[in-house]
Amino acid sequence: MWGLVGVWGVFALVRRFSNRLIVPATAAACFIFLPIVINGAHEAKPHLAGAVLVILSVLAATKFVETGARKWALVTGALCGWRWGWC
């Protein structure tokens, strides 16, 4: 599950920086083939979950910088806190 959430997170993050669809699709495909994703998807270790939570934290932080909405600051803080809970 964390691998799929990570693929979505990478796609969404790169999509914010590129107008072309091929760039985020390529980034998501490259993420799929990272050894931590392949290995983490088959083992019950928290490394993949931690990496995905960092990606989601960065995505929420970019939304906060763009909008300035307090909601995204709280989401970023919650994701960062949840990430440290996995270590």
C-alpha cells in the first residue's frame, strides 16, 4: 500500500512542477523501480512508509507555500510528526 501511495505522491509532486504529463509519469515509474520501494513492498519494515510520508510532507508544504492556508501548515506538521513516529 505504501508503494502505491508513494507513486501517487511522486506523480502529484512532480506534476506541480511540470506542465507535460510525461515528466511526472516518468518520475513515478522511476520511483516504482527504486530498490527501497521494491524491497519495502515485500518486507514489513518502516523505511518505505517513512520515505512516502516525507514525500507527502513535501507535497503538503508546497501547497502551503502556494496558498498560505493554515490547513496545509497543519497537514504538513501532522505528516512530519507521523513520519517521526515510524522511526
